[in-house]
Amino acid sequence: MNQPGESLRDRKKRRTRAALERATVRLSAERGYDHVTVEEIAAEADVSVRTFFNYFASKDEALIGADPEAGPRMAERVLAAPDEVSPFEAYRRSVLAEITDELNNARDLWLLRKEVLMQRPDLLVRAFANSAQYEQLLADAVGRRAGLPEAHLYPRLLVAAGSAAFRCAVTRWAVDDDVALGDLVSEAFDLFGTGLAHVPKHHHEGGS
Amino acid sequence: MNQPGESLRDRKKRRTRAALERATVRLSAERGYDHVTVEEIAAEADVSVRTFFNYFASKDEALIGADPEAGPRMAERVLAAPDEVSPFEAYRRSVLAEITDELNNARDLWLLRKEVLMQRPDLLVRAFANSAQYEQLLADAVGRRAGLPEAHLYPRLLVAAGSAAFRCAVTRWAVDDDVALGDLVSEAFDLFGTGLAHVPKHHHEGGS
DNA sequence: GGATCGTTTTGCAGTCACTGCAAGTTTGCA
DNA sequence: TGCAAACTTGCAGTGACTGCAAAACGATCC
């Protein structure tokens, strides 16, 4: 009875994971990240503290809702992109796909996260640090696609730029969210794509 | 008798700080970062555990030897660069200056750190997370120089790219240190400067 | 050579994230 | 129904980190 891809067990796991993520974000937004203990989070989600740590390796991860499949998924997308697409574009698309998916599924959570990240911008960086392994995975995918040797800087830089793009976009989005997060990430990628050597023209009331 | 800038007190503080940094790096390289306790580090440096935490906010910081003055110093350099220099170039130079200074003063420490960071690449990212405040400071400096409004993505991205450049360069350097770290950082900056949209040509036996 | 004042060091008690282990409980399957 | 595998839980322990109040120390003034 688990052909549809979801056994009872799987469903329960997904729910527990979601509940923990949600509890972490909600409580942190309410009282501030470090005035919330894992004990409280676990209680809110109706599981034991030990179970919390079966799902997330750290409180940080739970706040961001780190999805262990996101890395591999993106790597796969990078490799699966059509041949005529550049490595840069392939990577950019896989990041954007991931983000729009995420926002479509949990926009409300991200609005709460924003509150937390405004107080503690370092948490986002720290969260990315946990996924250093996936960075390697992604860099390998990009490197393969670009036909570069293992040690070349380019794949690493591109992936790191992706993290940076996301991070900066969120920071900017937190300041004022008139613009969609996806658009900001896209804009950041454009800047990385065309190079940072020159200050981009910026259009505002008055012109340059 | 403290006109020369260094009272006995100041000298002692500098020594203690250096001893703690050195002990952290040495022991971590020897036994692995998380098989070393702060207690052992403090003992090695001949101070109490509590004193360790008077100097460094965390074990992570001690490993990297986070210099609280580095951020402000770089910001100042960015603002002090000659007028005809672009914000990008100004920032690049201030990063490189900082790195070469650091390497000249403590190359041996960095060779040990390399060992540790090879095992635990996430530590470098985490260390940068602590200096999120300085990122803001630097971004403001760059933004001012570029004449961009507060909220613009460019300054943030440039600074984040700097971190990424350093991080990737160290990772690459750890793999094989035939190339000087400074050169690698410089190369990374070049890539960011000219844009990541296209895969850089890479010269090797056989040509493209 | 003190007396004094500000700074640094220290010990201590406490909190909290996180881990390994060894049951217990639930789910999947025959 | 019953067994095996997967999940949950409690427990005991480690270790990072904090606040506080007392002690040690360095600078300064007489």
C-alpha cells in the first residue's frame, strides 16, 4: 500500500519534520532564537528532545529547515540541463527552481524566518556552513559539466556565489519585501554573471 | 612609559591572545578539532578556561584567530583608496593587503590551519559567520564609495564574493599549495570581476 | 614604598546543545 | 498473528559558553 511513494511511516516522518521546523521558526520569531530551547521546540512539536536531534543535526538546521535532498536534487538538475545551456545558466536555474519550489510550499514560514534573520543575520551563514558537503557535490557537478579539472577554482566559486546570492537576496528582502525573493536572487546571479568589476548602473529618480 | 603604544598590560594581552590562538591551531592540527577541548587549550596557553572566553567568543574564532580590528581596518582602506580606483579594485586591494600581512606574520600558523580545514571545511564558513557584523561594515564602505543607495545588492554581493574568494582559495590551496594563497585569492577576484557567465579558458597540456 | 583605582584573571555554579546507548514502541510484511 | 526493521524515547554524559563576585595585577599618584 505504499506504491504512491508514501507509506504511513513516510507520511509521519514528513509531518514530524515539518512540525519541528515550524515550531522552531514560530517560536524563534516570537521570542528570539536564543530564548528558545530545543526542549521547548520538541514539546511544541510533541516529540522528545532526542527525536528532534534525529531529524536535525542542530538547532540551526531546524530553523532553516535544511532539506537533505536539496543538494543532490540540485546537482542532478545541473547535470540534466540541456546541452546548449552553459554551466552557469544550468546552476542558476537549479538554484532558482529550488527556491521557487520552496517559496511555493512554505511562503508563510519564510516570512517568519525573515523576522529571525533580521535579528541574527549570521544564522543564515551558519546554516550554509552545515551544507559544506553539498557544496562539494554541487561543485563537482558544475565542474564535470564545465569540463574542468578537479582542482579548478571556477566550480567552487560559482557554487559559493550561489550561496552568496541567496544570502544577500534574503538580507535585502528582509529590509523591504516589495520585490519577490526569486527576482532578487536572479538579479544577484546576473551581477555575478556579468562581473563585479564595474558598479552597475542604478536607475532612480534623477538618473546618473 | 607607554608612549611607544605598548604598555606591559598590552603586551601581555597580545601574548595571551597569540598563545591561545596558537594552542588552538596546534592541538587541532595534531588531534583533530573536536578532539580538543577548550580546557586543554587553556591549559596549554597557561590560562584559565574563563580567560579563553574573555579573548575569543568561541572555539571557532580562536581557531581562525579572528582579529577584531581586521574588519574596520579593511573598511578604512576601502575608503582611503585613491579616487581613480574602482570600488571593486579598492575592495580587492584591501582584502589582499590583509591577507599578505597575515601570511607574513604567521605563515606557519596557516600551514597548520590548512591541515585542520582540510578535515573540516565547514569551520572556515562558520568562522566567517561570526563576522557578519563586519560584513555589514564593509558593505557600507563599498556602498558609499560606489555611490549606491543603502539597500542595493551590489555592495553586499561584492563583500560576500570576497569571503567566497578567500574561502575557495584556501580550499584550493589546501589541496596543493604550489601556488601562493595570495595569488589564488587574486585569481578568484579576477573571475568575480570579469563574470562567471562563461567558463574561463583553462590552459593545460593539449589546449582546448 | 605604599595607597588607590581600573583592568584582567579566575573559580564557580549554572544552562543548554548535542551524543551514544539500550530499551521500548510502531509499522511493514508475510 | 508474528517477526524484523525502522522510529522514538529516556538517560547519563560531555563540553561549550555565560554571569557573577572575588582575587590578582598593573598603572598612577603621593
